[in-house]
Amino acid sequence: MTTPADVHAVRDPELPGRLLTIERDELVPLLRSRPDTDFALPVAACPGWTVRDVLAHCSAALTRTVENRFEDGVFSPESNDRDIAERADWPHSRVVDELERGLTDAGEVIARAGGALDGLALGEWVHAGDVRAALGEPGAYAGRALPEVLALLSTLTRERGHVALHADLDDVDEPLKLGAASGERPPGRFIGDAATLVRLYAGRCTDGVDGYELAGVEAAELNLFSG
């Protein structure tokens, strides 16, 4: 897997949609192959939520995006709980059907939003990793979409003025630059594999993950989804 060290200075509006399309093709067949009991499994990254809850949250978020329904408080914990409750009586297959439609249709809307919704596509992919981890699937935060994920991470961290980080990735040919140089501190340094880097930026647990180094920055500073 390869990716350029300096991901495009100009936002690629089609990138989030490509990421969602890849995830649709990877995740939906997996979900359709699993027994109903798997949808009740707890998701460690989302305490109190089951696999079904995470999927309902994701499908609701995508449907809101496609339908342009962003009322006050949207995506707050209370709003997320309401979305999940609204789907409580749905069969699992209907939740997966809604998720598939959202992963198919939301990319075009996100592309037109000028970057304001790009983080939603990344969040959907991270939650898909949460589900894969709960299902015991290998490579939960890896897979075919990693090049798109890294490119989106580079864009989002730069545009948000995130702490600067230089990443030397075991499975990527060129170093990756993330965040924005402030002039107040040198960039942090990460050495390891791409999936672990993604875990850190997603605020996911890296306990038991060996073979990586992080220097000049705390893991909590990398979390894009904190606060």
C-alpha cells in the first residue's frame, strides 16, 4: 500500500464518497452473513452500545446527511439515542438496508458541502472498524480503504490546525505529514503501522498493540473525536 507524503494541498471533494463506497462493499456483505445474535454483541469502543446500536447510529447519520436534516443538537448523545430508539423495532436487515443506501448516496452530498461533512465519512469508517472488532474480524481498522483514510486524515488534521505529526509507516512507502505546523513546537513523530496510527487519531484503545513509537506528542492530542 502506498500514499504520498504530502496529501493534496487542495481538498478532494470525491474522497469521502470513495471511502464510503469502499466501506459499503466491505461491510454490508459481512453484516448480511452474520447471525442475528451477533447484532447484540457489545462494542467496546462505544460503551453501552451493541453492534446493532452502532449500525443504527451510522445509518441514521447518513440518512440525515442525504435528507439534509441537521436540526439543533444533531449528533449529540441525546440525538443519537433518539435515532437508535426510532429504529428499535426494525429488523436487523432493515437497519443494514438503510446503512447501505446511506453509504451509497451520502458521498455526493458530502462532496458539495465544501469540507464541512468530510469528518462524517471518517467517523462512519471508524465505527465500521468498531463493529468489525466486536465481531472478532481481523484488521478491524485496516483494509482496502486505508489509503483513502490516510488521505482524509491528512486533510482534516491540516484544515483543523491539529498538532503536527510526521508518521513513518511500516506499510506505506513514503512518510506521511499530518496536522499543521504551528512554529511553537516541533512536529511529533510516529513510527509503526497505519492501522495503529488510525486507532490513535480515532481515540481507540491501543492497549496490547506493540511495535509502534510515539514521541513529542501525547496520544490524547491526536484524537480527532474528543470533545
